[in-house]
Amino acid sequence: MKVIATIGELRAALKSERLAGKTIGLVPTMGYLHVGHMELVRRSKAAADVTVVSIFVNPTQFGPNEDLSTYPRDMEGDLGKLRAEGVDYAFTPEVAEIYRPGADTIVDTPVLSRILIGKIRPGHFRGVTTVVTKLFNIVQPDHAFFGEKDYQQLTIIRRMVADLDMPIEITGVATVREEDGVACSSRNAMLTPADRKAAVVLSRSLARAEELAAKGQRSVSAIRNAVRSVLEAEKRGQIESVDIRDAQTLDPVSGKFRQPAVILLTVRFGKVRLIDQRVVG
């Protein structure tokens, strides 16, 4: 595996791969890699000849009172995991390499980026779409892989790629979970032991929704109330949002849903915000 920190060096290396007729897969990450990231890597290796994994904690997607400074980092451990999976290139740029002095251009999806998590974290998705566009321009992948846990992010990236005619196949990969059902996340490491134990309530509430939908329940309010009831029973969690949206468009759903809907949860444990999702129907 080659570890590359500059745009110019990575572009030169990938140019040679393309000239050899190889396809390229990209897995963008913010590091502190876990088994969920490794599943993205495996999917890339199965779909593309060359796999690039970027490790970059993107400052523009963090708000002024968010956890940029405390976001977990372990570059040495991350690179060891990528080598073990047979990744071809790890792209590890510094902030100044990605955001040069005087840069003034952003990429935004003004409708999708201002709902749901976008209301809770203003500017977050603008930072995501800008950095992902930059990574796409640097790597020029044929395929890119994102986890479905960040469902709104995946939807936004798909919209961005379609709207800007980017010749990239976006693959969403099912959420990987720990043994107790908690969705794998780098932020799990920031939870206290008691909060980590309590965090299972997210997947438990989603399982309840899935059970109701499997029995034919299609009432949005009934499913939302059932989810909230499970979440509220865990006093360590502060519910920030329980949303039920159209699974394709993220449009609001009311009354009874007649096509797949996605349940999107945002729950805070202390200073740590966790998200989870489940498609039902």
C-alpha cells in the first residue's frame, strides 16, 4: 500500500493505473476506522481494480461548538487496518493541502442539506459536499462507497452526482452493527461506558418499527410514537429528532406510507450525537 499526502503525487499515481486500463474505487473516511469502514473497503475491492481510501478529518463540516478538536484519530492504527485489507492507496492530506489559502468555492445542495440533520447542524452538509467533490476531482474514481447509516449524506451525494453529471457510480453499503446492535461509528469511542450500553436503544427502537411495519402497520404517527416510546424509556439519551421520510427523496411522509420509508434517528448521549436509520415498508 502506498501512503500519499499530496494531490499531485496521488494524481500521478492514479494516472498510471488508468493508463493500464484499471478501474478505481474510492472510500472517503475521516479515519478512526472500524469494521464498517472495512466493509466499504471490501466492497470497493470487489468492484474496482484499484482501491483508494482517504483519511481526512474535514474541518468544514464541523460547527463552531462541535467536536472537531476531540474527534478520535489513530492514523497508525488506520494504516495498519488498510494494509491488512490490501488497500492500494491511502490518501492522508493535511488541511492546507485540501483547503488552500484564499479558496472561496463551495458545493451545496440547498434543499436536501437544510432539512433533518442539516437543521440541527447548519452548514454541515455544505462541508461534506464540498470536500467530497474535491476528493472526486482528485481521485476521479469510477466507484465510490458510503455507509447507509449516514442516510441523508448518502442521499445528498447521490443527488449531487446526478445534478453535476459526475461519471461515478455511488454505492450505499448496509449499516454494519456491533454485537449488541449499535451501529458502528467512530464516535462510539467517545461514549462513556454507561452511555455506550444505553446506545443500544437506537437499534432497539428501529427494530420495533420494523416489527410493526412487517405486521402491516403503515401509519406514520403510530410508528413514530412507537419509536419515541422505546427511546424515551432510556433516560441517558436526549432525543433530538425522530423523522420518517420517503426513502428515495427524503420528502416528508404523513398519514399512511405506501412505498418504502426511512426512519431517521438523532439521539445525544452527553456531548456525543449518534444517528441511526432503518428503511421499512
